[in-house]
Amino acid sequence: MAELIPLLRAIVGDAHVLARGQAPATDLAPFETDWRKRYKGIASAVVRPGATKEVAEVVRACAAAGVAIVPQGGNTGLVGGATPDPSGTQVVLSLTRLNRIRAVDADNLTLTAEAGCVLQQVQQAADGAGLLFPLSLAAEGSCTIGGNLATNAGGTQVLRYGNARDLCLGLEVVTAAGEVWSGLSGLRKDNTGYDLRQLFIGSEGTLGIITAATLKLFAKPAARLTAWVAVNGVADAVRLLGLAQRRLGAELTGFELMNAEALALVGRHHPQLAVPLAGSSRHAVLLESSDAESEAHARQRLEGLLADAIGAGCAQDAVVAESLSQAATLWQIRESIPLAQAAEGLNIKHDIALPASAIAAFCDEAAALLAHTVPGARLVNFGHLGDGNLHFNVQAPAGTDAATFLRQHEAAVNHAVYEAVARHGGAFSAEHGVGQLKTQELARYEPPVALAMMRAVKAALDPHNLLNPGRVLGPAPKIGPT
């Protein structure tokens, strides 16, 4: 490693290699600790290249030295996928200096951005061209587009526009050998062989390092309306979703579910946010619709839907935001739930996906299992009901030490929840990825044939296991004599 540091400095410049105990004096903790503060690693160095060519040279230098690389964007992930291990031997490759918007092609409805561009920066670049980049999530002010693609991020508008995977037309990637694959195509139809782009999206930096992407843009809607709807239970929320899909079709852009416990935490830790219709139901739905014609047309359709939903008994009450600022406040309440949970203390997070038809039965079964497994534990259930993704989180009983709660109950709670998810045809990870947190779940719930194919892809593209080793597939299996 002592010989590698000078090589890395020669590639990216002295100021952009941070090494413990060496100038420039820098605290490495922000690069070594994950957002949830669950994982704390030790990096041999943090390297911050400023161009794709530099990324490739860094990878070649690390490969020659046999040093593993942990790619990192905004470091906002929730499964420890961008945190170095405690060995002190891994290099963190921070991509935040690759932060240029390379091109906006308004006629082709595409934008090409480097991996270190913050998501909000991409949104603003699209907006400046009079267009929309619809990927939206709570961390959009700090997460990067490379990380969004590496984890196949979801967010609040998947129902209408799809995941990050669906919003990407082309990629530029540095391979484990330090070669650059330039696949920044803006084509919507291209059947010239295997779709390599899809291999790297969602691979969490284990197959290659995304350095740039060509992204889909959309026409801005003429109007966007937001409603807060009180519902008595998950089954009613699913009924409301079905009604909204039939009545609004593609105009339905967001459909978020929040239970009373989630909103109570927001009220406790963010008292400046007034929760609408508080106490009138056990759950709330945040519904967003967009319209290509006019606000008057959109409001008429949305208010008609809500009146019919109340009449049908799948909604108890509803309010429609009268301004953009009111709508922003409603979304701020929803997006403050994870922050309120963090303020309340460590909790057991679940990022699960289920068919809409199975969600209500799963929630009933899992709640009963948790009440039996950990009496008094608080269920904080919220998420993107419109696309079947719930954050089915479990908070320690009031007055209980959160760290002790996790240590004593996390394994049993995870087993109960994930077994119920599997029984109802779901997946244990919807939008957060696997990282190092859920490698055992992947080994347990993925079919052996699927795991074998994944390992074959990893071995083909990263034969020396130097890109984010131990993430997704877990430690490389030991091969002994036959």
C-alpha cells in the first residue's frame, strides 16, 4: 500500500488522495461510515478522481497492487454497500468530483450526466430545459446519479415512470480491468447483442464502476396535484389504489402509505409539521396526480375520485393541497418519517416488495407475528404502496434502549418478516439493494440456479474479486480440493 499511494497521487493529484496520517490532513470518517451509522470501516485511502480516464487509471493501479476498491457516491445507502471493511486494506473510490452535466438533448428527450452529479442537480438541469427527470427520493439533495443507478433506486414516482433502471438508456463504465466501456447511447431501441447496461444497473459496484449515464427525460405535466387521504386500514388503501388506477390511469404518479405510528413519530420529532386529518384514521395515503391539460381538469378528476372513494367506504376523509407550498409540506411530512425514526433511535428496517393483491394479508400476518415475537414493539409501516414497496420497520418499545432491542431481537424479527414476505410471493429488498446487510437473505431466498448465474457473472467481469468484495453475494466461497 505504501507504494500505491504515490501512484494514486500522480493520477488524481495530491489534494485528491486522502490517506490516514498523511497530508492533506482530513477526517476519513465520513467516507468510512454508512448513513445509518451501522457500519464503520477503515479505508487505506480515499481517492477522488475528476474524470473517467482517472477512474480507469486508478482501477488499473489498484488491480496491479491487488487492492480492493469500494466505489462510493453520496454515501446515502441503507445497506452498507459503499462502506469499506475494517481491514484497512481497501481503497474508497469517491466519484463526487465527476459532477458535470455533459449534454442535454431536448429533441431526443435525454440528458447525459456524470456519476457524481447529485440527483437534484440532474433534476434542475432537466428543468432548465423545460423538461422533467422524474426520479425523486428523500436523499435527492445528496445522493448521486451513479449511486442511484448502482442500486437501481426507486423513490416516489416509480408508479408512473419506473425505477432508475427504467430511466437509463446508456452507461459509461470502467471495468475491473481498468478499461472504459462507452455505451452512452440515447437510443430507445437497440438489439445489437446483450444489453450490458442492465448488468451494471443494480449491481452495487460489484461488476464495474459507473462513471456516466444517458437518462430519459419527459415533458413536464401541465398540472400536478397532491391529496392527503385518511383510510382505516391497509386493505382500504389497496382498494383506493385500484380505484385511482382505474380512474386516473397514467395520471397517477404517486401513492404513498403511512400508518399512525409513523405519523406520530413525525409529530414528536418534527412538531413544526402539522399532520392533516390527525387522529381520524389508522392510516393515511399521500396521492399525487399529474395532468397534461390543465389544473382545472386535474382537480376535477382528482376531487371526483376522492368523493367516490369516500362514498365507496375505502376513504374516510381527504384534503387536496391548494398550492405548491402546501403540496411540498405534505411531501415533507412523508419524507420526514425516516428522519423521525432515526431521532427516535435505532430500528429494524425492512425494504420489501409484494404484489398489491397480497399486501393487506401480509401486513395482518406480519403484525400478528411481531406482536407475538416482540410484545410492545412499535410497527412503523410506510412506503410506496403504488408499486408494492413497503418500509415495514420495527421500533423498540417506548422506553426501551434501542441498541439493546436490536441486539436481542433483530435476527428473530427479520426472520419472521422475511418468511412472511416469501409466503406472500414478495422480495426482501425492493429499492435499497443487498449491500453487506442482506447477503445472508440473498443466499437464503434466491434459488441456487440464480445464485450460480450471479456468481458466474461476477467471476467473468471481476475475476480477482477487487470491486466491492463481500457485497451482494457475500464473501467469495472457499474452493478446496475436490
